[in-house]
Amino acid sequence: MRRLLLAFLAALFLMPGAAMAQARDWTKVTSRTADGAFVQGNPAAKVKLTEYLSLTCPHCAHFEAQGIAPLTAKYIRTGLVSYEVRHILFNSFDLTASAMARCNGPAFFFAVTPVVFAQQQQWVAQGVAWGKTAKMDGLTPEQALPKIAAGSGLHALFAKRGLPVTKANACLMNRKEIEVLAGLAKDAQEVRGVTSTPTFAINGKIAEGVADWAALEMQLKAAIAAK
């Protein structure tokens, strides 16, 4: 009877804890690198995936729609792969959207970026139309970026997802963080030689021939399987 009781207690109290440890959701673990990039996933993951992206890039939006769900579910959540995002800035809309997406830190960034990509066509088109008549000459970045956020509809998009206009504008006027974004873009293009988006690197090496999720997943599987 005593043995049965001990076995029951072990099943009741010890086993759930072990199961919870094995089923940790690594998407809840996010961080910021020393130079300002955002990372999601297991810091000790064998495979470290880096994506160089632009929030105005339609190819990046296509990858996001196609690949982010399986990447997250099969590889990031399970701890097999960590996922780092580094920015490329092609225009002022890129800069504005990126600064706003990063405003509340890494966890917010990874939650809101799929929405920004899903609505990319709408806010980019609105921004381009607004820009044809906007008077921006002589404005400092601190003055210009909040106007771009309003004119493109980004203020409304982010406000619906928990980033009030006042806080968004504070981030857009934060020169230090804008310089961090500019530094990430400069590093990607001038140091790492990234010329197009999306570009992926696996364990620091650019993944060649990756144009879609299927191709990227093949390389991830190979990296995971490698000794």
C-alpha cells in the first residue's frame, strides 16, 4: 500500500513538472543583442537563424505569410532554432514601421510584426498617396517620423495592438533608437554584404538559394541533423 501511495504521489506531483519542463514554449523567451537586434527562442539552440528583412518588402511579407507559422511552431517554440531579426531600411516608411514595431521591446515586436506584414499593402499604399502632397522639407527626423506614421495609417494600426500614439511618437523621436536601427541596416549592407530581402543566415552563414519557406526548411533540417 505504501509503495502504491508513493507511486501515486510521484505521478501527481513529479510527472507534471517534468512534462512542463519538456514542453517549454521558447517563443516566450525574447532578448535584445548588444547592437540592438531582437532574438526569439532558446539561447542555447543548436541552430541560430537570422533574417535580414524590410517591413516594406513584399517578398518579406510573402515569406511571413508562408513561413512564420511553421517556423515558429516546429522550430522556435520547440527550442530547436533561435530566430534573430536584423533590419534593412529602404525608405522612410521602413524606418517608421520598424521603430514602432520595436517600441515595446522584443516580445511586442515578434507579436506585432506578422500583422504589419499582413497589412503591408494597405499602409504602404496609403503612405505613398499621402506623401505626394505632404510638406516635409526641412523637417528633422524627430519631426518627420510621427507625421509619416499618421499619414501612412501606422498610428492607427499600432494603436489597435496596444501602442498608443503618444508612446509611438516618443519612440519615433528617440534619436538613440533611430540610430540603432540605422546601425543595424548599415551593418547588414556594408559589413555582411546583404543586398536583398529577405536574406537568411544559418549559424552565421548566408543561406544560398533560399527563396521560400520550403527551401529554408530544408536547410534548417540539415543544420539540425548535422553533428
